Amino acid sequence: MDLPLRASAARRTAQLVAFGVKAVPRFQGQTLPGRIALTIDPKFLSHSHDDSMRQTKSVLVTGTNGKTTTTAFVRSLLGADTLSNRGSNLPWGIASVLAASKISSRYAVFEVDEAYVPSVAKSLEPSVLVWLNMSRDQLDRNLEVRRLAARIGESASTIDTLVANASDPLIVANAAGFKRCLWVKGPAEWQGDAQSCPRCTGELTHARTWSCASCGLCEPSADYEVDEDGRLSKNGTQLGSMHPGLPGGFNLLNALLAAVAVAVVTEGAVEGVAARLSLSSGVEGRFATWWLTSLPAMPSLVTYLAKNPAGWHANLSIVDNSDCELVLGLNARVADGLDTSWIWDVEFERLARNPVIVTGERATDLALRLEVAGFEVIVEHSQLAALRLAANRLVSSGRSRIVYLGNYTAFRSLVAIRAEVGAIVALTAESAP
């Protein structure tokens, strides 16, 4: 099917803009082609689907946390020719990828911001939606999390199969409309957004599974499950093991969700797919380890990204700050959410009471939270200066590495200055603390 004239003009214009963006060094305009394509043709995603994606089996990945990592898992399993966005999870990011595509691909995987799942699913008619989790995030610009979950549930008629986290009540309560559901369970600790029933507001009880005594809503039996040691099972029967190469129980869950989705679109066995899954060098800076060759003693730096209470909780669970210099970064730009009050829901008290360096535009907010928790805090607003300070402290303290955890734009700013500290990717992600 030929593209309509407006869609064809949108694609050609976007391709020209993309060429221009590449020609300008360090210009951060990767989504500009998609924005222009959607301005010229607001139905560009639908028209692209009708033109070149009719035979493409596509996977959408959504949820509050883990979208980029899970999309990377899916992409690594489906192969290098898979159409995919990389972090730009709004419609214009997807449009940029489709505008640049010259040939039809067998598979596609796109991470999608939760608020845009209904419109993107309607346009692309995906084979699978991977729904990871739902928790509070950027409430100054997003819908309240329960309404956001309900909107995703309303997109069910446009999606063939839902692959979802059985441990999240907000997902389960809004999954009834999907044609086919495959439930996945893995190691998970965060329950801060699931204390009351999303259906009747009654109290939820959490043991190995969760349930509501008031209305009967309960955790569905998992079709596939992975434990904290990577042991994989199907309906209670052991299938083998998986080792995704990234630290933390939450990454085991994300990896299994990805493997089930890939098994659906490729008509393969989940255990076979899961067995070949590995991302050992991190995902766009997340879970990566670097040598900082321009700093004293050339220390190693492990980098983590988290943007809300659930994400910080998960990442802090894999950080042992007893033998490292811990640097925490906090910004409050539009992409982060302007309200930083959520940091008071992060359980920093689980960390060892060693001094912590805080950095970023809202470092003083974070410093107050940590001081209340009983930490000695060192404030250094410049991230480059914070890394240099941490390296100097390593020399005198005898500790082994620097660990950095920051929210979205703080993390991106840190990655952007890596050349100034001579950062070289050095170790596998499994070497992280």
C-alpha cells in the first residue's frame, strides 16, 4: 500500500531533517524528525503501519520503571534488524524511527510512555504489550497513577496479547479487557503504591501473593516465574535458569517479561529464549561500570538511574555503600517532574551510615532528606566536581569504587561529562555492587 501524499511528504521531510541533525555536532535533536512528521501528518504512525508494517510483529513496552532496559532485552533477542526506539518513548520518538526506516522489518519493539499507550496501540496494532509496573511518577504532569492504569486498560481491544507483572494490583485490576493475558512473576519488593485495592479501595494483604478480602481481587496464578537465583518455572514446573547479565531481582523480572513477549511473537519456547538473554555491559549507561582514567587512582564508577520512589527503592537494594563512595544526583526539570517531595518516600535508612556526596540542581533537597535519616552529607552542586571529590576521598579512605545513582536529567548530565573524566567502559554489569 502506497503512503498517502501527506504521509509521504512527512516522511521525506523528516528524513531531510534527520540528515541535518546528524550534521550538527552534539545537537540533541533526535526526536525532531518525528515531531515534524507528526506536524505534517498527525496520522503518520497509522499511515506508516499501513504502508510498511503490515507484516511486522510489534511489541510495545510500558510501565513506570524499566521500559528502556526491557526494550533492550527484547531488541537483543529479536536481532539487529528490529525496528526500535532508544529512550525516546513519546510518539515523536517512534515517528522518528519509522520515518528513517527504508525497508519493512519482521519485528519491531517500542518503549512507550504510559500516557501514550492508547494512541500508539491504536496506530500500530501491536502483537504484544509488555506491562511492567505502575507507580507514582511526575505527578505534576502525569495523571494520578490509577487513572493512568485505567487508560492503558482501555486500549485492550487494539492489542493481541498482554504480557504483564502479576504482582502489580494496578495492572491486574485493569487487564480484564485483553484478549489473552500471560502473567509473569519475579522478585519484587515495592508495595508503596499498592496498599489499597484499585477496584474497591479495600485493604490489600501482601504475603507471597496479594489479595483483597473486600471484593475478591487477587493476584493471578503466574504462567511463568523466576526467583531471585534466576530459576525459571512454568505453572510451577522447573524449566531451567536465566542470567540476564544485569544486577537485581527487578532485572530478572524485566528479562523474563521480555523473554515471554519474544516467545509470543517468534512462536518459540520461553525457556529457550530466556537462556540466550544477556546484556552484560549495561543499557545506555544504566548498570554500567567505567574506569575514570583522568581522576586520581583511576577509580571505577558504577552508574544507576532511578526517577521515583519505586525506582530508587529497587536500585538502593543492590547498592552496598560500605566499600564505596556514594554519589546521589537530583534534578527537577520538566523531564524529571518539578516536585521533589517524593524523596521522602525513599528508604535511605537501609544504607550504611557512611558519608554521602549529593549533587545536582536540587542537591540541598536531597541533603536535608539524608540528614534527617542520620547521614553525614557533603553537598557539591557540580556533578564533575562531585566525581572529583569522590575520587579524592577514595584515595584517603581505601574504599574500592564510586557508585552514582541519579534521577533522569541528573543521570543524563553525568553521562554527558564522561569524556571529561576519561571514562571508559571497563567491567560487566554483573560486577556492580
